[in-house]
Amino acid sequence: MLNTVPSRLRRFVAARLSPEGQMGLHLTVGLALLVLAAWIFGEIAEDVVTGDTITLVDVQLAHWFHDRATQGFTRAMLVVTHWNGVVGSSIMAALLALWFWRRHAHYWLIVCLVAVPGGMLLNVALKHVFRRTRPSFDDPLLSLMTYSFPSGHTAAATVFYGLLACYLVRRVRTWRARALVLLGAVLMVMLVALSRMYLGVHYLSDVLAAAAEGAAWLAICITAVSTLHRRRLARGETSWSERAHRADAAEDLQ
């Protein structure tokens, strides 16, 4: 009987690492990313609540950016930060959702409709949990009255550009193209985070925690929808995308 334990363990591990199946590699990777991102967020949040070293770095870095502000760079950062705000993110998400709908990518459409607005609501809830005040300056570049931790702009950027990157990675074929897609998404999130710190409305820990928050939420959404899709296929049901293609083909024949 003891000899069956290793064999069962091997089968379990093999199933979790298999690209196929309802609970295969996609679920393993999704849960691993979720746990890692949630752990990073928890560590940063604990340091902020307890006033650890990172809070001192926060203040020093905030004043460093503020002391070196220039008019031209401030205008550029305002464009970046406003375009990736609630309105800008909503417009980009709506356009991406429209693209998914036109391409009959219904599972990606579900992820988009759940991840982007859901991530925004999650961020608002977390802000009211921690209630951290924003950086304060005598001559602020931008003034906001809402809470600081975690950064809503950075979280929204992580969810949106992360979702877009995940979709494009599945579409391109070469590893070089996939690496460029992922690098582009990371750079966009970093640019948004930089704009928030430079403008003096967020600390470093705010944007780091927000990136972890967005990654965790996106992992939940993509993993859940992917598992739903695989369960439908395992039951022999037609995927929504294939059903839509068949409906379009039937209309063309009429």
C-alpha cells in the first residue's frame, strides 16, 4: 500500500503540470501567481501599517521627485496619469472589450468585463481599509483628497496592460515576440507608477502594492474563466466562441 503513495503523488503532480485538463497547468500557474502576488501585497501592507523602513524610503523618494520637477516633464506625466485614470482606463477597456466581441473571443471578453471594473472596486475597498493619507507638499503638482494606499492608477494599469499582454502572448508565435509583449506591458505599468510618484500623489509602497494587487486580481479572473472554459469542453459542450462562429456561418448561408 505504501508503494501506491508515490505513484499517486506522481499522477497528481503530472496532472497539475499538464497543459490539458480542467485542473492542469493553467490552474497551477494561476494559483502560484495569486499566492506570490498576495504575499508581496501583504508584506508591503504590513510594513506600511507598522511604519517600517519602506515608509522612510517613501518620504525621501517623494521629496526627491518633487525637488527635481520640471515644467515639461510635469506636463508629460500629467498626460500619462490622466489617460490611465478612471475615464481613460474605462475607455481603453471598452475598446478592448469591443475588439474581443468582434473577434468572438467571448472568454477574453468575460475576463475584461470582470477584471477591469472589478479591480477598480477592489482598489477602492482597499483604500478605505488602510486609509493612508497622500504625500503632502507646500506647492503640490497635483492635489487629491482620496486615500493613497494602494494606487488605483497603478492597479488599473496592471490589470489592463496585463490582460492585453496575456491575450497577445496567446496570439503571437515566437518567444521573442512574447518577450516584447510582456516587456511592453511592464514598461507601461512602470510609466503609470512613475507618473503617480512624480506628481506627488503616491508613495513608492503605494504603487508596488498596487501592482501586486492588480496581478493577484488578474490571476484570479483569468484562471477562473479559463477553468470554466475547460470544464465546458470537458462536458462536451460547445465553447461560446465556436457557437458564435457557427451562427455567423449560418447567417452567411441564408
